Amino acid sequence: MEIKVIEDRNNPMLERREVIFKIEHDGPTPSRKSVVDNVVATMNSRQGLVVVDRMKTEFGKRETVGYAKIYETEERVIEVERPYVIERNAIVAPAPEKAPEKVVEEVVEEEVGEDETEEEG
């Protein structure tokens, strides 16, 4: 499988690069995971920052044309991309920072009963 970059443009407003690529392959259409791995290697990026938006293979041809987005930070991926696209590309979202847990102190009310002593008389 060989990737050729057709178009590479910078999108500073969304803090990403947008790449249109062509893949020549033998056999079936490559999986999205293998395409992401090859785009990461070709474009000198890292896992979690590359989102393959779409891939199109024409019937009978052994080439696929696709569109990928390469973000600058993982936080930006989460902010911009739709949840199903993130899931489709198997991007692991960074765990949100949790606020410190509040310690709940239970106030135990002591029942103070009056001791009634009966004097027999």
C-alpha cells in the first residue's frame, strides 16, 4: 500500500492540516486503521491526531481517494470532531480532570434522652 498526497493545506482557524490522498493497493480496500498508520508515517504526525474523514474506492479499481485531518493537539480533536467520527477512528479521548471529591461528613445526632428515675416513696 502506497500513499500519495494530492493536496495538503493548512487550516489555522481549526488548528489542523487537511490532506487529500490517494492510495494504490492490491486486494481489498485498506482498513481505516492501516490508512491512519500510513498517514501518520507519511505526514510525520502521531497517533490520536489523525482523523480519516472519508475514503472512496471506485468499483474495479485498486486505488482509494481519501480525506484526512491532522490536528495539532488531542484536545482540539475532541473539541472539533463529532463523537461518532472520534469513535470511528478509535481515538482515545483524554480523561477529563476530576474535581477533588468532597468528603461528606455525616452528622450523627445523638439522641439525648432524659433519664427519669422514679423514687419510690
